[in-house]
Amino acid sequence: MAPKLATKPRDKDKSNAQKMPRLPKNARIEKRPILRPPIPSPYTGADQKKVIYVSTKMPFISAVKRVRKLLGEIDKRSMGKVDLVEGKGSDKQKLRKLGERTNASTGKEPEEVVLKATNRAIQNVLGLALFFQGQDDCRVRLRTGTVGVVDDIVESAIPKGAETVEVEEEEEELPESRVRKASFVEVAITLM
């Protein structure tokens, strides 16, 4: 028999998570899309973050091709200018070995492609992370967290069967919106 692990009961008062107040029956929630900054061109420099937002409907192969395209552009930029001409006389020799990568950001971490997903799309982005982890030329790092998402609260019509229910004269004002927490996963892919 395996030894039983001693567990400590949770103290409910110490938890940071609090339930949101219940909405009245005549209200419903409309979810807003998550706010995201505009996606920069793949040809921009190392100062712009290369981000791909993964959704539940994104095909696996097209996501792989997008990442490979961005990694190819990063590789081209990191190679720098290749000059195979030797200098004459007092000029210094200008010969760089082919295949030698120079980090364009000089001294900083290498440029990375970031895959981001929330909620149900987390499964897709983890599948992509596993795929690129199996590649010989890629390094994969995972980051997790939560993000605040705004939902609108809208009054809806009272159902026909609920008309007989007495409505209290003192109705609480409905808030226009509320913030909920959504989980997200970031997968950072860099070339070795």
C-alpha cells in the first residue's frame, strides 16, 4: 500500500479568488474580444515583437508555416551582411565565415517568435510547442498567466413564463461591464 499524504485543509478566507456577484434573471453577458496591439510586419527589426495569435480554428500546418516564415526572416536578419571581398593594401580584411550568426540585438536575448492563446486555444498552442520542441534547430519556452477581459452586461427581455413572478420595486442598477480573468499561454520559439 502506498503511504497516505497528509493534506492540510484549505482556509477559504485566505484565498484571493472571489466569486463575481450573481446577475439578475433579466440580464445576460456579452463577451468582448480581447484587446490586442496591431501585429507588426514580419520584416520589421528586432525591436518589434513577432506575435502569432492562435485560435481554436487555426489549422496546425498553417501555424507551423507562419512560425517558420518568421524564424526565416529572423535568421536572415541575424546573419547580417556577408562580405566575401578581401581588403587591398591598408584596408582591413573583410571576410566573414558563412553560417556564423551574429545577434542583431547585440548582447540581448535572441529574437523570438511568440505564440499566444487563451482559454480553449491553449490546447492548440501546446501542440505547436511540442512540435517545435522536437525540431533540432528550435528552442521552446513556455510562459503562463492571466489577463483581465471585459464583458458587457446587457438587459434581456423577460421570458413569457416568468411574467407571473413578482418583481421587487427596488431593483439594483446593473453595471455596464465587468472584468473576468482568462488564462493565457505564451510559447516563445527561438533558433539555436
